[in-house]
Amino acid sequence: QTPAPGTVKHDQPLVVAHRGASAYAPENTIAAIDKARDMGFRWVENDVQRTKDGELVIMHDDTLKRTTNVEELYPDRAPWKVKDFTAAEIAKLDAGSWFSEKYAGQRVPTLKQYMRRVSHNHQKLVFEFKKPELYPGIEKQGLRILRNEGWLDKHHVKSKLVIQSFSADSVKTVHKLRPDVKTGFLGTHSVADLPAYARFADQINSTHTSISAAYVSAIHALRGPHGKPLEIFTWTVNDAPNAKRAAGFGVDGIITNTPDVVRKALRDG
Ligand code: G3P
Ligand code: CA
């Protein structure tokens, strides 16, 4: 029997823990992804940059100042850019105390350490190349690490990984190097430009304050490089009214610092 129009329940958006469960544990640390796991969330998001000596690390800002004790350890090294510190120097930093004493001793993970933990936790990942223009060749290097960690096999590529960036060039590069990997282009874009982006991006991931029902429909009306409708994961939604609003527009994913708040809002409907 065909259900009456309007009675079919659409899938709820995926809930993605932004920088891990970053309202409850220091962002982009192992503690933050473990916290997401403990709260029952499979999907996490991160930010990937490169050290002076070429190691990939998990860090959002292009300086180490806000989320580590770098100023205290290296007072003469302002402005404390990620790209000006070696991996060994970064490994000494405390990336937890700024958030809470409870997390003192958390480290800035290398990408390799991070991927091992995501695998161990059976989690899924929205991986962001952050400021890739600062790090030539980071896409190839990041993909090599993902491959070595087993994340580019069929199973992972099919259902566990999205690689996104605010840089169209970076997303294009990832798509060119690994056409099988699902990609996301961050930002709010003109609807007229979306068909061009749909050639290399499977998702258009826009801030929730900029989206509307019409915008989400325009995204869904297009097909991405894998022949499937284009998706949208919106960010960063940390309260129930905005979670319900985004879900009402039919977004495919909600990226949030407070995954529990979003999950409850979606359940309450
Ligand atoms: O995943 C989307 C969101 O993380 C993009 O903004 O600045 O938090 O990396 P930002
Ligand atoms: Ca991010």
C-alpha cells in the first residue's frame, strides 16, 4: 500500500561531533573523539594541518596559541604558527589544560595517531584540510596516510569517510587523486555555481545561519561526481531550535559541538 503523501518519514540527518565532542572535551584531541564515542556518536569531524618538518597534525587554528600552552613553553616564538613548529615541539604541548584541568596532558595528535584511534573506536570521519593553501601537496600526503591506515579501502570509502575543505582547489585535487573518495566543499555558495562544484564535490557544507529550504532543495536537485544527489552537512548547530530548523530543511548531516543536544532535538521532532 502506498502511504499517503506527506506521511513518509524522511531519514534523520547524521549527527557529526565537530572537532570531536568539543563542548565537553578539548577540541581535536583523542579525548574529544573518545567523548563522542562514549556519548554514542559514530561520526566525528577534524582539521588537518602540517608541521615545519612535514608531519600532519590535528589542529583547527593556524596558530597553536588558543588550544595549547605554547606561549608558556615557547615564549619567544610568536605568533606560534603550526607550520613554524616541529612535530617533536608540538608533541610536548598540553592541548587539554586550556579547556579544563581534567584534561591536562592531552596532546595534539598526529594524523596517524588520530586515525588509529578513530579506527579503534569504530568511528567515521569528516576530515578537513584546513588552510591547505599554506601546505602545498598536503592532499597527496594526507591521502597517503589514510591509505596506510586502511582508510581508503572499499569499505571505508563507501561509508566511513568524507574529505572536505573551504578551498575548491583542494577538494578538486582530492577528487582527482582519489575519485572514489566522497568529498565536501565548505562554504555558502551561489546556487548558480553549484553545478560546477557538483563535478568534484559530493557535498556542499554550509553554515546553518546561511541556509534555507530553497537552498537545500537546490543542492539536492543536483547530482555529484558519483551520480548521487548532492548532499549538505550544515554546521555548527549547537541548540535545539536550529537543529530542528536544519532538519526541517532536509539536510543530510548536522555538525555540532553538542551532539547530545542535537540528537535529543531530532528525537523530539
Ligand atoms: O565541518 C565544518 C566546520 O568545521 C567548518 O568550520 O572553522 O569549524 O573548521 P571550522
Ligand atoms: Ca573544521
